[in-house]
Amino acid sequence: MLIGVLGASGDVGLASAKALLTLGVNELRLGGRDAAKGAHCVQVLQQQWPQARLQWAEVDFNGAEALATFARDCAVLLNCAGPSWRVQDRAALAALQADAHYVDAAGHMHLDPAQWRGRCAILGAGLQPGFTGLLPRWLAEQEFTQVRSLTSYFGLRDHFTAVAADDFLQGAVDGSSEPLAAWQHGRRSRALRRRREVSVPCFPGSVHLLPYLNLEGERLAMDLNLDVGQWFNVITDGYVLKAFDQAHGLPRAEAVQRLCEASRLDLSGQAPFVTLLLQLEGLHDSEVRTRSLVLSGAGNAALTAAMAAITVISVVEGEISAGCHEAAQALPPAASLERLLCTSAILSLNLLHGPLDQLHVAQEGCL
């Protein structure tokens, strides 16, 4: 079964190819704009998976004819090219024309969902959105009959690629993420405030908390029937924080460049990390309970790629009904987490029978 990976020479695309091969896929068509990079990618992958059937095709998401040719004969087309808001419907349309399923590690699409009869189009199959919406669903399914409240702390220190920086900045202006908003029996604007120099378990030193409510969180709140939901981006002090604060007043290209440079400066002499803390409160039958999760990830690209790869597997296995879906809502939580754990993207995942506050007394043990 042939899987096409568009944007395969980028960080996420190459990591997605590795994750797919790790999960047992052995036939990949890899595509990107740079033939030299493509040849190198194939060589790297072939050395580790010599039995895999790999091919490279030069393709640009701006070229409809090349995209259509690339998607032809693919069972699933996985899009890792970006920025997502610039790709728009181009890759999805190529998948439709090729009668292939479609998975997008990010996802902006305005095609009629009715066009996907008999096929799947899965959007938001990355780290955020995607994994950050799937993991709370897994915890709710495993530990609760009814969830009342959710608190999430998500932070990373990793390098921004130009594509990732562009998509991040786009989320701040397209209405998909609202700063300072929370869920309180519905979306409530300016419900929370930014907090500086606070201590959060499992994050190094003092950090800054930036509350937000995005579309993924809103869907999660409605699906779980939450009373209260609070989401925080956790930012360590440094150049990236300053670049965030200045980005809104700059032309997009300059803001992207500054974010990329800032992330490289913050990584100088520092270890990268991805940390997600979750706390859910509610009922298990008639028992009141609190459960928390602490996740440590290998990096932004690794987790994004792992999520994209397990979404492709779920589509191939027929676990997702035909139509257009968001990955976090459509994926089976238990089977998906089991597959994620088979990759190297998750370094540790710990379930706590209590609130996150108990970690303050044993912070060193969770890092």
C-alpha cells in the first residue's frame, strides 16, 4: 500500500516518513521541491530500512499538475508541507482527484465535506492541534464517566522552522486562537490574565503563563461537556518571549525571521523539551476524582510526525469513518496512544492519581 508524504524533505515530513516505517509501512512516495535534499532523505531512510520501497518525486504544492501526478496511485496522501494556511486546499484537492484518503499534519481546507464520501480527510493531525486534543480524550475515556474541569499546561523549547513560525503567527490573527480566553460553560473572552515568573511543575525555573482558547480546546470542551476548561502556553524567559511580544507590530516575514532566530538563541547551551501537563476533575460513577498526566516529548517535529503517522495507520486500518474530521475527534484514543508509544516521540508518560500540585514536592523526579 503506497503512502505519499508531501513535504518530505522538511523536519516534520522526514520524521513522519521515519515514523511510518517504524510502524510497519514499507512503501512510501516522498515529495518536495529540492531534488538534492530528496536524494539525501531517501539515502538516510534506506540505510535504516533497507527493505523499504522508497521513491522520490519533485513536487511543489503550488503546481496543481505535479500534485495530481504525485497523489496518483497513493492510498493515503499525507501533507507535511507548509505553511498550512498557504497550502490551503491544494493538496486535499489532489487527493480527491486521485481517489486517495487525505491526512494533514496541520490543516486548512474549505472543500465541501460531502465530497469525501467513501474516503477520509483528516485535519489537525499534528502536535497542536492533534496530540494536545487526543491525550485529554484518552485520560477522560480511561478514568472518568464524567469530566467537570480540565487544566492544560503546554510548553516547548525547540527551534522554530520558518514554516512552523509562519503557521503559529497565522493562528494569532485568523481567529483560531484567542488569548486570555477560557471555557466557563461556554467561551468566555478575557477570563484569565497573563502571569509572569511563576513556578510550574516539570518546567525549568520561573516561566510565563499565556492563557488561550483555540478551536481544538473549544471542541474538546463541548465533546467532554466541560464546565470549566483552562489552557496555558508555558514560555520560558528568553528571546522567544520577546519575539512573541514584538511580532504583532512587524511585517509577517520579519516576525517569522525573528522567531526563528530567537528560538536558536534560546537553544544555545540548553536542552530542547516538549512538556504537556493535564489535570482532569470529575466523576467515575459516583466517585469524585482527580487525575493528572505528565508527558515529556522528544521535540516538536517528532511529536507532530508521530501523530501524523498514527493517523495514517488509523485510516489504513479502517478505524475512521468516511468524511472530513479533526484528528483528535476521530482517532480511537487507546489504540492511537499505544501506537504513539511505539515511536520514539514520547520520552515519558506518567499518570498521577491526584492533582498536579503534588508534583511541587517532587519536581526533580518528573523531569
